[in-house]
Amino acid sequence: MLQAESWVRGKLRDLKDGCDLQDWEEVAQTLQRDMKDFENTLIKLNQMGEQLMWRSSPSAEAVRRQLLALQDQWQLLKQTAASQSKALGGLRSLQDFNRKAEQLEAWIKHKEEKPSLAALLQESPDKIQLTRRILDLKQEEQQFQSLHKELNSLAQKLEKQGKSESRNISARRKHLNKMWLRLQGTLKEHHEALQLALEVASFLQQADILLGAIHAKQSSICSTGKPGEGEPCQDRDVRDIASQVMMLDVTVSQLLNLQPSLAARVTSKHRDVKESWAQLQQALRYQKMC
């Protein structure tokens, strides 16, 4: 009996002293196991006490009082453990809310800066890199959209608990929701800029491939022996190049309508293609004259 009383008092004292939130989960698990074991001890003590009282022992009344006192202390221990677990659970939820709020706020601030098309093309001039960035942005949006929903759900639960921090939690939740709404327009601009950068990168790659085909055709003309040699194949290649040049003309027009600031970069490459194409046509005319 004395050991049982001492154990309960010791556990109550430990709970009163408290511990760090990080340690509480382990402490709580250990306490639950110990309390479950102690319940068996308490059952045995009650059985022994009942036997003593049934025999009308002189110490029966003292035993009864001790058992009642122990039972009261046991109930107090269970209530204290439950209350502390609830309080620390609320604190853990609050810390979780603050951590998620900081994470979301940092991401929003990072994405608030409007993208520069020139910077995108400088950082990721390749089609594959730009496609990856588009996919990464979509994945990020999905991830932080889920975080935003989690944050609102957690905040509303904490607000309903009516704790002293409820007002601060509510204010921060509303502030983050406003930031989130404002960000949607900027995210749309991000997607549009990335898509336009991808189109520019595709144009530049297409132009380089076309320049390669034009130069290859010029080289083949120079190395051709007699006029008319390989003409069917040559005519087909030239028609294909002419078709690609026309498509490139349309692409340039579309890009400049969408983003006039691209003029220097796009028209320079387009001019290279047109000049090379003109030189090829001149070489073809010269070949026919020979």
C-alpha cells in the first residue's frame, strides 16, 4: 500500500514539474504503460483490502480509509494526465500551425516577384529545362494549395477551442488568405511567362535546325558535279526548307505580337535565317544558269 501511494505521489509530482513538448510524447507513452500496470496493482490491493475488511480485522477501518485515499489520488492522477495531455496537444497544434504558416508565407513571398521573360530565357534557354520548370511550378502549386487548406482547417479548430491565442491565429489565417488570393494573379503571370519562354526557346531551336539544313543544302550544291544531278531530291529538300521558312515567319509574327520586347532577340535570329535562305536561293539560281 505504501509503495502504491508513493508511486502515485511521484507521478503527480512529475506531472506538476512538467517537461518539454519534444519529450512529452515519449513521457506520455511511458506514463500510459505505467498507469495500465498500476491498475492491476490497484485491483489486487482492493481485493486484499476487501478480504481484511470481511474478516473484521481491527485494522479494517484504516485499510478502508487508505484504499479510499489511494483511489482519490489515482483519479486525480488520471485527470491530471488527461488535462496535461490535452493542453500539450493544443500547444503542439499551435506550433504546427505556426510552422505551416511560416512555410506558406515564405513560399508566397518568394513567388510574389513577377517573372522576367529575359531572365527566364537566360536561366533556362533549353526547351527541356523550361518544360521542367513549368511542371515543377504546377507541382509546387498543388503542394502549397494542400498546405493552405490544411492551415485553414487547423486554424479553425484552434479558434474553436477558445484559447487566448485564438485572436492571433484568426488574424494570421485571414492575412495569409489575402496573400494567397493576391498570389493567384502572379502565378498566372508565372505560367504565361514560362509558356512564352518555352515558345521562344522552341523558335530559336527551330531556327538553328533550319539554319543547319540551309547550310547543308548550300554545301551539297557546291559539291554537285553536273547541273541537274539529283534534282528531284534537291527540289524536295528545297520545298521543305521553304515551307519551314514560311512557318518560321508566322511564328515570329505571333511572338512579336505577344511580347514586343522580344524583338531584338527574335528578329536577329530570324534575320540570320532569311539571309541564309536568300543565299541558298541565289546559289540555286546560279546552279541552274550553269
